[in-house]
Amino acid sequence: MLRLPTSRDPTSSWRRLAAFLRAVSVVGISLCALTPPAAAGLGAETFTLANGMRVVAVPMERPGVVHHAVYYAFGAADDPSGQSGIAHFIEHLMFNGTGTTTDGQYKQIIGRNGGSTNAYTSADVTAYYATIARDRLETVMRLEADRMTGVVFKPENFEAERQVIIEERLQRTDNSPSGVFREQLTAAAWQAHPYGRPLIGWRHEIEALTMEQVEAYYRRHYGPANALLVVAGDIDAESLRPLAERTFGKVAAGGEPVPPRPKEPPHRARVTVEMEDPRVARPRWSRQYPARSYFSGAAREAATLDVLAAVLGGASGRLHRALVVRHKVALAAGAYFDGGKRDGGFFLVYAMPADGTDVSEVEEAVIAELRRVAEEGVEEREVQRAAYRFAAGEIYARDDVSTVAEFVGSTLIKGGTLQDIDGYIEMVRSISAADVAASARTLLAEQATVTGILRPGDAE
């Protein structure tokens, strides 16, 4: 992804950026009156170990602190058919013991050395990361290299983690009306591609997974050929290389590529997903337009959708001003572009009707605003304001070692380049009002939309 990362769960990077932008508006800075700052290159340095593992050092002025992250080129969308949840299951098991560490010792060692560690599974990527003092970096690298291929699978650990994952699914999805609704919307949006499956897996498939299936996936795909190491902070390639060679360089070459994913067929019909639940307090409406992502199409096309989302969404966006402030038909309204997946994305508009307002009324109001952009265009100052927000956001993000590492790692592992990252802000700044209007027209011409309506229901 060429913008701020959203793949971590929760989306802490966006929340930090949102807080920053709110602070900017509070102190009264007029974004449209400022020239978007230029984006300097990250200055990242790369090299490859003899076993095929790629390594990236991102020097930052953070004396004594580094963020260490290993990215694997597969995620939940690469789970074998009928075995959804494998990638996420392995993420949990990676914190158990190896031939040289006991169960849970990885986190204990990181904690004793003053660091913090975690992991995530997205559709395209599985990642493991830690922030730690520079003089303890080799400790993290040794532990991470050890568990790349050395995790010991034990039946008792496997069953314990299965129960943890099922409970996680209960909390996030099965016991949450909005969680179930999002899962159904996603399944409707992807007919053949595994993006339609939940990241955590379908419950019945999680319950059916065997330790042999999960271990076989781990042994087959975890290895240097599928891995990317990113270290950001008080580091450079010259000092990182010997550490990498002493740790990850000792791991035997390996890691089979995952099989190609099924291709998504053309969509030819509009789909509406409606759901009622007594636990829902207020109705919600959304419409999802299929779109090419930064990695599946032209990057400029995706960047234009990012700008369109900025024009329509947010507290100062057209949807909020029209539906919430002026007409008072909605309590919330906005837009979002999901352009960070490898094989495709979507553009989303949404609204929550105000009391006494029907869902159909907010739907008409949202589409009217999108049509206004398409037919009447937008002012150049709106595009400039969006460009400033993106530029300011990147500068803010580059102040944090973990966000920079995630920015670099999640982009490179999905096929992007450092040049893509360094040139992103200039590309955004080059987008015109005419580009944004054309993008809106393309969305309105799309026939294969997915509309979601979540309503309060009667208690049984």
C-alpha cells in the first residue's frame, strides 16, 4: 500500500493520524491556504542474504531504538480451500516453543529486555514485529530466526490455541451484529477470490483443522524465500548486515511459494445484503464499488480514489457537510477507499440515518453528492486540501519507527517498490480536480455494486 498502512488490527496508524489532523484544525491552521510539504525519500537501504531473504534498513533519527519486523508473503487469502484460518492459526502458534525455547519464552525474553512484540495476519501478509533498544536487536533477530522454521507443534498447545481463536471469533464476529454483517458483505463482494473469506476463518473450518494440516503449511511455506526483514530506527545497512548474516543467514534456504489464488470473475449484477438484529440500535447503509488497488492496477488511479475519499469523507468532507450539517438526514456519513490489497479493492460510501429518516432517503442523498462531484466537478482547492492532508500524514507517520517499518514492509511484500513509496506524495499532488470528477463518474457507471443495509430487528 502506498499510503499510510491500514493492515494492522486495530488500525492504530490511522487513529494517530486522525488525532494529528484534529489537532491541526483546532489550532486554526487553514489547510487550503498552505502548500503541501514535499516528501523526502525514506533513505531505505536493501540487501539480500545468501539464502534468499530480503532485508531492508530504514535509518531514522531515533537514538537507541529500533523496530524489527518480519513479513511473510502470504496471508489469510492463501489458506487452502476448506481450511480457512490456517495463516492466523500459525500466527498464534509462533509464540509457542522451538527446539531452543520453551512455550511463551519468546515474549518473556523480549519483555525482560524492555521491548514489546506482537503479530498480525491480513489477507495478503503475515507479520511479526518488535520494538526494542538498539543494543538488544540481535536478541530479537536470533529469536525470530529460530522460530522461522523451528516451532515445535504439540497437540496440547494446538487445542489450547484453537479455543483461544474460537473465543476471539466469538467476540469480534459471532456475538457482534456489525461483525456478522461485515463478514456477509465481504463474502458477497468476492464470488471466487479468497478475499471473500474471513481473515480468522469460518468457525466450522477452524473446528475441523488438524494439527497435521497446519504444521504441513508451516513447514512448506515458512522460510527465507518468502520472508522480508525490515528494521527501522537507529540502524543502517552496514551495521544490520552482519547481524542478519549471523541470525537469519543461518536459516536454511527454503519456503515454497503459495499456489496462485483463484481469479475473480467479472461481476454483472448489483447485490444487496440486508440483515436485521435486535441488538442494532440504529440502521446503517453502505455501498461498495469494486476498484483496482495500488497493486492490481494503475497507482495513479488508486491515488485518485484516495483523494476522492478525502473530498467526500471526514468531518470536513462533502458527505458530512451535506447529510449531517445542512440537511440533518444522517448522524454520520463518509467515504473510504480500501486500496491496499494485492489483488483488488473497493470504494465505500456509507451513512447512518438520523431519527425519522428512512434508509432510502440517506441512500439518495449520498448518491446525489457523488453525482454532484461527477457532473459538476470539484474545486481545485478541495484537491489541494486533500493533498496537504496526505502529505502531512506521511510526515507525521515518519516520526514513528513502527509505522515506517509497516509502511515499507507491507508495500514491498505485496510487490511495491521503494520508488513507489518515495513518489507517492508527488503523485497525489499531481492529481487534478478533473481526475477526481472522472473517478466519480467511473464509480457511478459501475453496475456490480454491493449495498449493505443493517437494521434493528424485533427480539424473538
